[in-house]
Amino acid sequence: MVASYYELRGPNCQAMNPPHVRIITRPTLGALTIVRGEANTGGGGRCAYTSVPVSQLLYRAQRPGSETITWEVRYQDRGRKVERVSAQITVGAANPSGTTAP
């Protein structure tokens, strides 16, 4: 998983629809997919362990190499503001079966 996004509102931690995620720069060495589902907020903050709808970016490498992917995230509660995010992904060559990495 490359990234996971959710949105909560107010002091009662009201779960909102997941933020809208749009891929800007598609990968050339693999596949980048946006998946919507349910997840947990984790253990930090006042909204710890809250079940929320999420948008997640999943990357699946098809060959070794390095590339940069870019996407945008738009939250409901932040007006029309869009966050642009980039990540550098490096994939190493797979080890042949039965060998160990040095």
C-alpha cells in the first residue's frame, strides 16, 4: 500500500465519505490502483481505533526499477483545496527461488 486516506469531522469523530483520490502520473513499471473500503484509524489521537471508509492507493510492481508517481487528494471538509502528493518507488530484482539475499 502506498497511501491510505480518510476523513473525520468534529469532536465526536463522525466518519465521512473517503476523500476523492485521482492518479496524475501513472507508473510505467507496475500498476497503481485506487481502492475504496473500510479501515481503522489506528491508535493515535482522540479518534483512535475508529472504523472509517478509506481510499487507498495500491502499487503492484511488474519489473524492477525506479519511478515517481503523483496523485491528488480532495477532502470534503476542506473546500475546493486539492493536495498533490508524489512518491518515489524503487523495486529491486526478485531473488530466484531457493536463494537468499546477501
